[in-house]
Amino acid sequence: MRKAAEVAEEASNSQAFAAVARGGYVVSGILHVLIGVIALQLAFGSSGEADVSGAVTSLASQPYGPLLLWACFAACAALALWQLGNAILGHRNGSDKITKKLSAIGQAIVFAALATTIVSFIAGKGQNSRESSSDFTVTLLKAPFGVFLLVAVGAGIAITGIVFAVRGFRRKFTKDLALSSNSSVKKFQMGVGVVGYIAKGIALFLVGLLVVIASVRAQPEQSTGLDGGLKALREQPYGVYLLAAVAVGLIAYGLFLMVKARTLRT
């Protein structure tokens, strides 16, 4: 077991593996930019699916689409494994090691889910996010204490959104980055981080709110994921402008993730 742990730790510290893993942030960044672009189009009256499935479909439609998806899958899977390695073997020192380990576990789950989504599209079994969100809601509603479970899930997503927004306002994300000594580059890093985290927080809060509403009303069709949340925002007073602002913010968050891939502290 000790030998296996040493091998795993050596792999997680490999420069080549780390480079591929960092590519997972680039992939997530590209997907967020695409989601933001689709959301911006929605704000101006176009149609589309402003979520991961819509972004992956957009990537698949590009020249060499299947090859792009395989590269994206490899990067996300590598990042999930890298974060899992950090959770198990890394962050052994420091007063905040528990927080770092929990964060690494959370990121491992997120990128494993993203890799699974991408490979499902490669296999031709990709599902619309609105449908998958509704199906998930129906499944949980049928479970014992399903309503309470769904409310808890929705509240958890909404709280995560609030945490993202606060992290953006307070610029807490900077502790994970090696900020540039160049003032212009540093301003860009800070700008896309602040705007991106706040917009991501708003989007997550909307998703969580829809899950809670669907749970309380026992109407699973109202749990429509990110795409549904953004389209619901568009229907509110001044919703077109709010949606456009969130869309720009999601694009900023995508750019931030690309910056993070390059400047992440390890």
C-alpha cells in the first residue's frame, strides 16, 4: 500500500501529468465562454441551450469535433485524478489543510462529472441538461423523504452560489493564483476573477432556487438546470439586461479559468 501511495504521489507530481491536468481548467474555461456566448444570444432573442450540454454540442460541431471532445475528456479526467491525488496525498501541512482537501475533493467530483458528460456525447448518448435535471428531480422526489433531499440539494447549490459571489466580492480567489508583477496583466486577472465569480455565483443561485421551487411545488419540470435558470431570469423585469450582464460575467469566468490554468499555485 505504501509503495502504491508513493507511485500515485509521484504521478500526481509529474510535470507532464500536471500540464495535462491544468488543461482541464482550460476546457472548463472554454465551456463557460461558450455558455456565456449562448446566454448573450438568448438575451438578444436567439435560441439555444445555455448550459454544459449546449456548449459541448457547440464544440462537437466544430471541425475535428470528435478529436476536440476526446482531448477535453482527457484533460478533465486528468484534472479530476490530480485533484483526487491532492485530496488524498497532498495538503498535509498548514492550518487550512482540511479546507484545501475538501476543496480538492469537490473539484475532483466536478471535473469527473464534466468528463463523464463529455464522454457521453462522444458515445452519442449525450442528454439535454434540462431533461437530465428534470429526470434527476423526478427520481429524488420518488425516494423516501425525496422532497427534503431535493430542498437540501437546491439549498446547497444556492449557498454555493452565494459563496462564489462573496469570494468574488472579497477577491478570495487571489490566494490560489500567482499574480503577475505586470500591473496591466494583474488588473486583467483581478477583473475577470471578480466579475466571473460573481456571475457564476448568480447562475448557481438561480439553479438552486429552481430546484427548491420544483421540490416545494412537486413540479419537477421546473427544475431545468442552468439553461432554465438563465431563461427564467430573462423573463423578469429588466431580465434581458440582467441576462446579458450574467452572460458577460460567465465569459469572464471562463477567461479566469484559462488564466488559472497558467497561474495556479500548487
